[in-house]
Amino acid sequence: MKLIEIFRSLQGEGPAMGRPALFIRLSGCNLNCEGCDTDLKPSLDLSVLELLKRIEGQGKRVIITGGEPTLQMNELVDLICRLYSRGMEIHIESNGTNTIPLDILEKIHCAVVSPKKGSDFNLGFWANKSNVHLKFVLGKPDWCWNEEELKQLIPILDRERVWIMAYGTDQGMQNASEAWDLALKLGTNYSDRLHIRLKRS
């Protein structure tokens, strides 16, 4: 697998916010979002078995992120199956443009799908899966969502599994209040970005 990094931290956003986890960040992405805060160049090239050896004994919660993890689908499926057989709590973060086989998705404790406006994401596939949370980023870049768009989209979704998060890569998170107010208005969850607020990885 081509990886950017492996590290332990607290989850900074979404439904597992504040919880400790081991992060496996895979390289490569099929989108080119303005303001992306991730260096997508690989620094590690490991087999699934080598990766498992490297993370052994580092906790039960694993978050597979990117980049876009589903671009390495064969290896991703193998990794998820092996983590599941070891009793790991598996989380994954995706832009939703590639669906995950249903038998594999069932092994994932929590999938956070963050659809980017204008991308070819399959909302119908993700929206009715009980372990999938949808995270919409509110902001000015062309891939972000605005208030009017979310007012139209969110009523057809399960609000318990919808999160609104402000776009921001600086500590001030200037649009956070707007995202908070919109989440309250629409009856969804609000997600902060704790790692940005506190300047942590």
C-alpha cells in the first residue's frame, strides 16, 4: 500500500471527535480540492502484512483516511478484512466517489463520507447505510456547500447521521459560527476541527 503516514492522535472532526485512534493515511486522491491540507505524496510503500506488523499493539480504534483510500481498493479490502478478524474498531474517511463492497462496508464501524460539490458521489448508496455518516463542508471554495444547497439536500437525509463542518485551515475557523447556526437550524450535528483549532496533527 502507498501511504503518507501512520500516527496516533485524537480524532479532530466528525462522530468520533475527541477519541484516540491510530491513523493510517493513504496517498493519492481522485479530486483536486482547493485548500486541501494533506500532502498526497507517498512516503511509505508497505504490504498489508508489513503494515499490520507496524501497527500491532497500538490500540483498537483505526481510522483509514487519505487522500482517498478507495483508490487502493484491493489492498483496502484486504486490510479491512484482516483488521476486522483481529477485533479492531475500523473507521474510514472517503469522498464517496467510489462505493465499497457491501460485505466489506459491514465490517466498518463508522464510515465518514464527505461529498464534494460537483463530484460524482453516489449519495443514494451511502445515505441509507446505518454505519455511514455524511459530512458536508460549508464554505466559499467551489467544492464546498452553501446554506441554500444544504437546506434543499439535508431534509431527504437522516439528520442523526449528518454533520456540517466549516471550511478552514487556520486556527480561527472563521466560518465555524455559521456552520454551528446552520446545523442547529437544520437539526443536524455540528463538527468542529479540533486538530486545526489546537494546531495538532
